[in-house]
Amino acid sequence: MVTLLIQGDTVTQIAQAGSAPQAVPVQQAGSANLSNVVNVGGGTWSYGTVADGSGLKGCYSNYLHNSKGHGATAILANSNDKVHASAGNWANAYAVAGWAYTCNTYWSVD
């Protein structure tokens, strides 16, 4: 299993090497309003932040894998949403909190 972690402006790939996980920097994000679509892990991942209709910050992680079960997670302050989906269906995770908090997003493949 490979998982990507976003903390602030840094995207990190968490990969298993032997029995100990290793963090490898992947890319720097461009701004606090992070919005990206990338092909990773054999699927498509969309993640970022948006202005929620309530005036708060929305943090989202959406992942699609067409041949394996998979998941998406969005964490913002105390708001945490983890969604699992079967092959061919989107896993859409969404969390809401104040603008001062950092959006952390993840994807995973079974």
C-alpha cells in the first residue's frame, strides 16, 4: 500500500520499505488554497481546500481507482472524514473547520 500525506504545503509519499515506513518528499504545493488532480497509485486523486458555503474552510480528498478498493481521508482540525469505496467508485472525503487550520489529505489502495 502507498499513501500520500499533505501537511501544509508539502506532499509526502509514505511507502513501505521492508518493515519500516519511509517518508519521501514528492512535491511542494503552490498555495494555501491547494487544489490538485494527480494520477497516483493507479487511480486519480483530487484534493485541496475550498471556501465552504458557511464561510469556513473546506478540506477535500477524492480518489478513484477502477480495479481495486480504495480510500480517501480529509482532516481539518477536529473534523475527520475517512471514506472507503469499491473499484470504479469515487471515495469522497470532506472536512470543515476555520481558515487557520491545516488541511491534511490522504489516499490509499487496498
